Amino acid sequence: MQLLHPVAHYRPYTCASGGWGSAYSVMNILWREQAYRKAPMALFRQNKPKGFACVSCAWAKPGNPHALEFCENGAKATAWELTSLRTGPDFFDKHSLAELRDWDDYDLEQHGRLTHPLRYDPATDRYQTTTWDEAYREIGAQLRRFKPDETVFYASGRASLEASFMYQLLARAYGTNNLPDSSNMCHESTSVGLQESIGVPVGTVTLADFEHTDCIFFFGQNVGSNSPRMLHPLQDARKRDVPIITFNPIRERGLERFVNPQSPLEMLGPKSTVISTQYHQVSIGGDTAAVMGIAKALLEMDRASGGTVLDREFIAEHTDGFDTFIAEVERHTWPALEKRSGLDRSALEAAATVYARSQRVMVIYGMGMTQHRHGVENVQMLVNLLLLRGNIGKSGAGICPVRGHSNVQGQRTVGITEDPSKVPKDKIESLFSFKVPERKGLATVDACGGIVDGSVKAFIGLGGNFLRAVPDTDLMEPAWSRLELNVQIATKLNRTHLVPGQRAWLLPCLGRIEMDVQDGVEQVYSTEDSTGCIRAWQGRSEPGGEQLRAEVAIIAGLAQETLDGSQQIPWEEWRRDYAKIREAIAQVYPEIFHDMESRMWEHGGFHRPIPAAQRQWKTETGKARFVSPRSLDENSDVSSGFGARDVIQLMTLRSNDQFNTTIYGYDDRFRGVNGTRRVVFMNRNDVVRLGFAPGDWVTLRTAIEPEVLREVGPMQIIAYDIPVGCAAAYYPECNPLVPLWHYAERSKVPAAKSVPVTLHQAQPDARAQKRALPRKDQVL
């Protein structure tokens, strides 16, 4: 079907990441958000001492910052928050929630900042203005009606250490450990896998290690869109001739070439930096097989060299499980590893050869490894690879998970977890005079299950867009509407706010960039980045409205109206002075946060202790552990019920114009897509084999649990450079395809990076036609 007046185009992107494309994108969003007055000044203070921490990703901030210490997506996040656009009470006078549910995600948030506390009126299907005192009082009264475990306290990862610490205390003093967070949806596989293997739930690499490494491996992480500031240390490493070996199903521009936007010489010249010296397009779900192949090549090289490749002294002194792991490596044949990984033996041997001659090796990875059914084992295989040559616990080497939201790792450090065994209960109980609940709480998918079966009746959201972010959307939305209480603390309107439940409250908070003044005193806050570095920050821009309140103030207000006062928690004192909160954090977690008030202002901040970085292994055996995978088959426990050749493995991904569920626009510059997100990327051979053509419209259906129809569409096919049998489409649009039970074993992270799907011919609806791709542009 030839579409009339198409407004979108697809054209392969051949330029480097960064460069003029990045500069233009920043200028465009500043203009679109009408943020030219506030944002430019703020950007000069972003990730700088006495400035504010980026509200986007959690990548480390250097002690000696660049002149402009922000990236394209960080600038978008700043402009998005400092927009001059507003969503005030008059907006809700004009629009019912039923009407707003027909809006796109982009249009909802693009309308601007929320300005007043709101309560839902079911009679008019509209939000109406309320007062803060009324909101606190009525929410508190409603929470007291529920049994504690009927309420969920969700945290998105955007809150500061101070707000996060208060929030988990509120939940536990209320009587529940129901503290799911965004880590449950992305990096919980890291927390489980690393804890078992090396005794810490976080990575061992710091920024300083980039200066000393002599080899870097990348797995399942798109640095160009998700953490572009990392490209600076990667570029520096490449200038030292450090090899970078990448494993990823799609060739991402940020891992191919980079032009530094802060270098006039690079911006005005033709040259760019080659980032990846080897780029291996592993099949979706084939990472463990690929790492197993590298290990097999290393073992063969070690035997051929008389035992000089593996670090047997390190292995003997610091590890256990080596013999079992080697037996597992030997059990797998090269043909089996090639088939499962999608890579030739020669490619895996090439990677192993570079690894074998390198002395200080880092492994960097993202959600392309964690969001799988065997996500925990994926992480542990990366640890196995490092242990083979002693590459944990020395300068320039180690494991580096790249976290998503800006303080998602930090909020875990101060107690946002559903597992009470991971918090110092004795200290909390003695300091604050209440009993920490013993029952394990609900992780994200557990909370979703509770909402579906009705056992969860109330939901408090500290930021985020929970309903849009979780899997099985078509199952979740009807269930969500049955919630008895829905409270959302937010800066902008999003999809979650439009399914109110029986009683809903929308509480607008300050952004991290804005000045936080309590009783006339400017406050500072702190965060922890992906490398375990903790620093102090301070908002510098005028608040977006007089009615906005800080997250700390909102949590304190809710706590005072909800709890009975028997606990010795000085909520009001903490609201007035955040230093008092930090004193309490240091009392509960003295090993990490001692002398926090002075250390957080040190040059570059301070790092939390990471025993594995000093080769101290806090595992069950007191040693680093080789953990053998139980299977190389990503979906070994799933019976599709469909013809195997018709099933494609789908991974969800984010565009260059989004961060998590926040959609900044409809362009994905690095993948050459403009004006739409309704596309599916496929290998041309699969397109033809399945009877389609580039540009065809299709519906995607989940190819497991055939008795339940899960589908997304219509979507247009783009013939793309992706391995045979694999496909990719955007998150969160494809979340309806992911069953709630389709998650990583032991970590419960939704397995959105490997979903078996089938494709079915479809016709575009009106919304799809609005943002359609011309058929003639559908070729790679």
C-alpha cells in the first residue's frame, strides 16, 4: 500500500556519533522546550562541582570536568526539565483522562511541567486542584486503612540519597518491605550475579581504571545513546591504541566512530575516532555462548603454550569452581557454540587472542546482558572471563555494569530494596524505635502480580512511569484501574497518571536542577554513580512553580500524616536540614558514609568500599567463584507452540531521542529513522523468507503461551543490519509482548532483550499512517 504524504524517512546514518549531529540535536531541543533562558546557564553547571548532577544517566562524573560536562541526552534531559511549558489546572479543565489516553507519550510530557497538587475526580474524569495539606491528610488517612503489605512504595531511581533513605524508612515504619524500584527492571541481574561471584553487588571499575587499561570488552550496551559521556574516556583509550572489542546484535554508531563535540579540530576536520577495533554481531541471547567460545579458545591457547595464558596463580589463590567451569567449557563443541552465538570460531578466537596478550582488561556491559531469562548467568560468564586471567582487583581491570537512571545504584545503597536482609535492621531499629518487617517484600514483577490479583490495593510512586515501563501492558492497565489508591510524585504528566484507579493524587515535585530552599536555607543533595562514587550537588535554577515541593518535603509530609508517631524519626527536622538526613545515613551505614558531610565535597567525591577491587571476596566461600551456566539456550524452558522457523527473537531498544520511558522526539538519528517509532528492524533474509518486503506493515505477536494473545502493531519493517533470526523494536511500545513471568531467573528482571515473536500482515491505522515511512526508503 503506497502511503500518501509520508512525514517520516529512513536513511542509513553514516556519520560518526557526536559531532555536528549532536550539537544540532541539543540546539533543537532547547528551541522546542523554549528553554533558551534557563537551560544554557544550567548546562555550564551540569556535573560540575557546586553544580547539579545530570538527571539522565548514572555514568561517572570526572573530578576534572570538561568545559561542557554534558552529553546530547543529558542536555535533552536538562531542557526537558527546565522547559518553559506548563501543565496547569486549566489544562485539566479542558481535557478528561479518557481523552488524554489517546495522546502519544511524547505529547503528554511535551506539554510541560506540572504546577499544582491534584486529586482525581471520578465524576468528571479530571484532575482537580487541591492543597498540599489536604493531599497529605487524605492520603495518610487512606494508607492507614490498608494492611501494610497491601501497599507498594516504588522508586524510579531519580531521587537523591537523602530522599531515598527517607522513603525506605517511611515504607518500613509503615510496616512493609514492598520497595520495588527501577533496578528490578534493568540491573537486578547484576546485583545477584556479582554478589554471588565476587561478593559485591556493584562493579569494580572506576574512572581512573580507564587511564590504565590496555583492553576493553563491550557487551550489550549502546554508549552513543545511553551514556555518551563515556565516549570521552573511550576516545582517550583509543588514542593510546587500546583495543575495544564489542559484542552487540546491532552495530551502534557510538561504538563505531566518535567525533568529540568539544574539540574544534575534530568538529571542523574530516577525521573521527574509531572506537571498536573488533565488532561482533552476536545473535540475541547468544552472549553466554560467545563468552564460552572465548574461554574455549583461551584454554586451547593455554595448553598450546604450556600454561602461560591463564593466570593459574591467581586462580589457585583467589577462586573456586575453576575445574567445574573448565569441564563445562570442554563439554561444548565449536559447532554448537558457533550456532548459538551466531559467530564464527575465527571471530571468537580473534577476541581471545587480543584478550590473551592484554594485561589489564575491563568488561563493560549493559541491559543487553541483564534483561534475559539467563541474565544472571550472562553476568557471571563475564566474571568468569575476567577471572581466567586475574582481571579483577588490579588497576585498569575489572567489571563495569553501566547503570541507567542517575541514582538507581545509590538508592539501593541507602535501603531501597524489597529484601530486608540487605539492610542493617539492628541499626535502623535502635536509631528509630520501630521493628523492621521481616517478611520479604515485592519486587517489580511481584508488585505487578499483586496488582493483577488484587492483593496490592495502594501504590505510591516516587517518580517514574511505572505502568508504561513494566511488561505485559495489556494485562496491567485494566488491573491498575482497580487500585484503591494511586499516588504519583512527578514533574510531568505521563501515561501512568492517566489510569487513576479509584482514588488518585498527582503531586508535583522540584526537579534536581532547581533550587531547593527549605525555610529560607538552600539545601544540597547527593547521589551515587555507576562506579560507586558519591558526590554532593546543588540545584541552581529557579523552580518551575510556586506550588512545587521537594521530594524530601513530600515524603516528610506523607510520613507525618500516615504514621502514628511512635517511631523516633525526625521528619520535620530532616525536611528543614538535609545535613541531618546525611547524619542519619552515616549512622546506619558507617562503613560507607562516615564523615559524609565533608567527604562528599572532596575533589571528585568519594568511593564506597568495594572489597572485590582489593581482592577481598565477600562470598560464601571467601573466594571469587567461577559459576558454570546451566544452559546456552536463552529460552530453554519455553515451549513456543509455533513452527521454529517462523519465530524471531525480538529485543527492545531505546532510540537516540529518548531516555527510559521519556520520549524526547520521534527521531533515532544513529539508526537513520526519522519521525516515527512504529518500526521493526529485521535482517533482509528474514524479511524475504517470511514473505514480506521492506516497508510492509506487520503485527508482532508473542510466540510463547499461545493461549494468551499478546500483540503490538501495526509496525513497518525496516531491512537492517541485524543477525538472521533476530529483530528489534522500541521500548516501551513493545512491552505488551513481554509476559509478566518472562523474566530472568533469580533476579526477576523482565527478559525484554529476548522475546520470541511471530510476524503477521497488517494494515496501518490512522495513527500509524500519520507517521509512516515511505516504502522506497526501506532499504539498508
